[in-house]
Amino acid sequence: MDSQASTEDLIACPHCDALQRLPELEVGQKAVCIQCDHTLSYSMHESLDRPLACAIAGLILLVLSLSFPFLAFEASGREQSIGLAQSALELSRYGSPILGIVSLAFIIVAPAVILIAVVALLGQLFLNRRPIAGKQLATLIFMLNPWAMVDVFFLGTLISLTKIAELAYLKTGTAFWSFLIFALVFAATMASLDKHTIWKRLESVNNV
């Protein structure tokens, strides 16, 4: 029985698969893999407050990004504006439906689902309630995270703008700046989420 319990306490490093037991961390400390120095867990002040606040702010910024023009192009006396969601529809319209669906899924849908799941999960944990579908929400967050390519999209947009600027006059809309801040807030949300801390908190709440 003790052997089984001690085995269950072991975790595998996601980088090198080395099995090890995490120590109890004080605030400001982090645990690294004994074999490859990959960060396994860390302890921060307000471990739930920060990602919860960032997730709520991220959802607000995403709504703003979808509600206003993203970019405006002016050439030969004609001006045309385009929204964030409209850009994916335009890809489908001009012969790239798969690329349009993929970009919509990875840039808007996946980040939105992650942030909603973070708010739903951490909101319940913050109130010391036993989360409804807590394990499913945690699994969904960390499973979808690699597929949320907000930073990749924004970097690609900036590179494209340097080329388009040679052909037309560009004006950045409200959504452009909202999405820039959203990308930073989304990255901050995921950076402040520690998988081990979340699962440990779920176990403690479920055992109450």
C-alpha cells in the first residue's frame, strides 16, 4: 500500500520523462527536473488570482478584437477595412477554406475556449468550491494550449504588414491594438498557470 502511494506521488518530466517526486515549495521557489533542469512547478503569490484576472481581461480584449476593424487598406483612392474574424472568412472566400477554418480555430476559438475554461475552473477554486467538471476543465486547458497560436498569428501579421505597406497605405484599427494586448495577456495567463498546482488544488478540494 505504501509502495503504491509513493509511486503515485512520482511525476514524469514532460521534457525527458525522468520520474521524480516534487518537494513542497515555498512562495517564490520552483522545482526543476533532476536530469534536464526543465521547470516542473513553481510557487507564486496569488497563484489563482493572477491567472483568473488575466483570463477575464483576455476575454474582454478578445471581444473587443472581434467587435472593431482590425486593419484598413487604402490604395488608388479606395479604402477597405477588415475584421479579425472576417480575415478567416476571406481565406475561405478566395479558395483556401481549410486554411480559413484552421486559422479561425487556432486564433480565436481555441484561445476563447481556454480562457472560458480557466475562468470556470479557477473561479470555483477561488471560492473554495468543489469544481463542476474540474478535471475535465483542467485537461481541456492544458490539452488545447499548444493549439492556441495567438503569438504566431500576430508575428505573421507583422511580417506581412511590412510587405503590404509597400503596396498600400495601412491603418491599424482598434481591434489591432486590442489583439496585441490580448496576445500578451493570453501569454501571461498561461505562464502563470502551473499544472501541478492546479491538480494539487483540485485534489485537496475534492478530498474535503
